[in-house]
Amino acid sequence: MTGDELTFLVLLIGSAGLDRLVRPRPETRRRGDAGPESRGMRAGWPGRSLAGMWLQAGIMTAVFGAFLALCGNAPVAAGLALALLALLVLVSNAKHAMLGEPLLFSDLALIGAIFRHPQFYLSAIRVWQRVVVALIAAVLLGVVSWLFVPALAEHLAGLALAAAGLAVLALSLRCDPFRNLAREPDAHADVRRHGFLPTLLLYWLRWRESDDPPPCPPPVRQSLAAGEPTPELLLVIQCESFADPVDLFADPALSLPGLASARADAWQWGGLEVSGFGAYTMRTEYGALFGRDEDALGFRRYDPFLTALGEASYALPARLAHSGWRSLFVHPHDMRFYGRDRIMPAGGFAELVGEDRFAPVEPGAGRYVTDAAVASQVLDLARDAAAGEPTFIYAVTIENHGPWTPSGDETLVQGYLRLVRRSDAMLATLIEQVSAMARPAMLVFFGDHRPSIPGATAPGGARHTPYVMIRLDAAGQVVRGENRRVDLTPAQLHHAVLDAVLR
């Protein structure tokens, strides 16, 4: 065996070892358990399917070849390939610990956003992990420069090896059993069965295979109950990390007065069954705005904003436009984040109110625009709306975005509670001020996801957040109706809102 062949063998064994460190860990079989064979796959080592191991080898071959073409040194290329995999494993495990999900293909689409807004992402990686990554990157850069081999044959061999690895992957994925792998989205199960890199690849391919739905038909107006006001003002507030502290910490003393009062006056309220924990605002936002549930989305569910432009006719503003509604979108942040600057106008929003419409955050007031400032902007827009012109305002807050840095003797939990009480105060203010406008209105208020607070909250349990739907008549009086509790998904909330205003 030559030195290069031994290097390649070490690469494959090392990558298998790193793959075994990925969370969720591989399935382990006990005597009598049904293994992968019962699902049409043969078991491999260590606890992975043979198909997954084959894909892993093909991916690492292509990556090794690319690095060899770059540096011309086989041991360095193998080291770089393993270092890249180790970095992905580190990031995936940090994400899994914080949010309860492994790294997915859709996360890689946000690499540009990481550089524009690093505070949103690097908070999930501990300081020592960031230092280790930086040191490894610096060492690798120095090693590559030092050990670069100018021999053309080695670089050409790397290109050939990369092309061969990609060709084997392409041909394999056209054959059984590979075509039948990961046909339904279940990231935890597929990482356990097939491995980390194969799941990244397979999920990306399944996502690319998905098609846009047919155009959404115009909504059908519902019959109006006797004495029921038809809203001409609709406010929907998506509140960052808003959750009931009683649910989070099992302490009734932490009850939020604004939320309790809103539930008592609500036409409908309940738990919003969001799919993410600690993050994934866009999943909840998409569900509430576009009304398509995760079963319909398939592999698009992990970041539905990536394909939302092809589904614009399903957006709530586009559907309300058939009845003459004018829609505005409010978010005190960079509208390019998640592509909102393109998605929201395509979905029917006539105006975007972004960070340029808010005063800069004052020193000591926190990192983000306050909920009070968002409420003030929303109320001003509502007051400016022409009488008789149905107006829809959708606002996304940001003040309570983590991480929750302790202030003075304050703990992380106390920091979160301080901010969530500000959100609660915003809810109370909105109800009071909209009521004072004395016009038929509906206010919908909900949390986008629960907070991920190290040592206090963790993924794996309940994920629901509160929502309330408040209806007001032409005199500004609350219309309680049945004051019923109904637990909904974000997509179901979309349809509940649509049914309520199109009467």
C-alpha cells in the first residue's frame, strides 16, 4: 500500500469516527430489535446503513480531491477534509444542544446572514468553541501555505479524484436503494440511520425536487353571524421569544398580567404549536402568513422562506387583497434578513416599515429596538389608515431576542423575564389603544418560539407558545364571543384569522 493510499484509508476511517460523534448518535441495536434491514436497508458500521456509509465515502472522496487539487499534498488535503468535517460536526452538535436539531442543508443557506448579523448565530457556540475554531483555521492556513506542492500532476490527480467522487455520487443516487432513502422529512431518524453528511446531501436533493404549489384560489367569504362586527383593522403581532413563564418554569407567581387579561377578553386563545425551539422565527412567520402546514411543505419546512416567492399567492395580504385590504409589514431590522425585502412585497404587502423608520437604540437600552417602539409605530400606522379602508398590519418584534445577558446581579432567567414582561406590557398597550380608536378591529398576538436559556430551558419537551385573538366592535368594546380555547398550528392560525375577517 502506497503512502497516498494509506492517507486515503485514514481519511475514510477518520471521517467515520467523526460521524459517530454527531448528535443524535447512531442507532444501537439490541438482540431482538428490528434494525435497518426491516426498513429495506442493510446495517453498516457503526450503526449506519450501508447506503449511508457509501454516500459518506463518496462525499469525503470528492472533498479530499478538491483539497488535493488546491494544495497538491495528499496528507494536507486529508487533514483539511477532516478538519472541515470536524467543524461541521462541532456546529451541528452546538445547534442540537441549543435548538434540538442537527445542522441541515437549509442552515448552510444562511452563511451570508451569519457574517451580516453574527450575534444571531454565534451565541449558540460557546466562547471556547469559537476560540478553538479560530485557532484551527489559523493553523490550517499556515500549514497549507507551508506544505503547498507546486507539482502539476498532484493537482490534476486531485481534480480527477473530485470529479470521480461526484460522478459516483450522481450515479449512485439514481439507483436503488439510494432513490428510496429519506423520502419523508425526519432529520433525527435519518441522521441516526444514514449519517450526518449523507442526510445533508439527501435533504438538499429532496428539497430541490419539490415543486411550487398551484396558485391559491381566491378565499370564500364566510356568513356573518347576527350582531358580529366585520373588522376593518387587523393587527397581527409576532412577538420574539414570547412564552408564558408559568409554562416555562412551572411557577404560577410568574404569571403575566397582560396575557391573563387578554385571555379573559379573547374571542379565541390557546397554545400555538410551533415547530421550532429557541429559533426558527421564519417557520412560525411563514405558517402564520402563508397558511401552508408542514405536511404540505415536505422538505421545504426547514426554511420555507427559501421557496416562499413561488408560493406568494398563499400569503395573507395577497388573499385579503381580493376583498380590498391594504397590507403593511413592520419589522425594526434589516429587511434583507430571510429575504423579507423580496418575499413580503411579492406576498402582497404594499409597504415595508423597516429599521430606517425607528430611532437608533439608546446606550444602555439593550441591543434591539424595543417592543414599546414597535407598538408605537404600529399604532401610528393604524391611526393613519383611511377610515373605511380595510387595513392589515403585520409586525415582527425583536427586543426579546436571545442570548439573555445578565445585567448586574441578574441571572439569565431574570433577564428573560424582564424582557418578556415588556412584551406583555406591549400587548396590554395595544389592546387599550386599539380600543380607543373605536373602529371594528381584530388584534392577534403570539410568540414565535420558546426561548433557549442554558441551564433553564432545553429542547425536547413542549414547544407551544401563547396566542390570543381579540375582537373589538365599532365602539371599541371587546367582543368575547365564546372565549374558547383552541390550540392551533401557525398555519391553522392563518386560516382562523382569514375566516374571522372575511365575513
